[in-house]
Amino acid sequence: MKYGDKIIKMEGVIVEVQDGAVAMDLKGRLGYLKVPMRMLITDYPLKVGQEIAFNMSFPEVVSEEVNEKYVSNLEIRNRKEGK
């Protein structure tokens, strides 16, 4: 990594609770994030409307090269889904 790590506290609101995943809208029009339930730390039953927070750094591209295996898997999945 070429740049120093700067941890940023991200906040949002839960907008969807499924059997295995939780979706949240991030505050500040930063988008939407859906994560597996196992990634959440909570002492409360999950409900739509609860506020969440997590620490995040900036994503950084680590290589100019494309990982052909991932691209191939995406193409196969898209063909199966009819995209």
C-alpha cells in the first residue's frame, strides 16, 4: 500500500434484514452495503431502522493486472442469469 491508512467511521441505517444478510444505507449519500449476518457484532435483535457504525479505510487497487479467473466466473454467472 502506497498511502498511509486512514480509518474512517462510517454510519448508516439498516434497511433490510434477511435470514443470512443485513442491508444498510450509508449516511451522507455514500451508498448501500449488504453484508453477511456473521459479520455483524450486536447485543440486540436486528430491526429495520437501527443505526449501525463501522470503521473503514479507502479501497485501493493493488495491481494493474486483471484476475482472469474472477472475470471468467462473473461471465459464467451472468450468462446463467441471462444478463
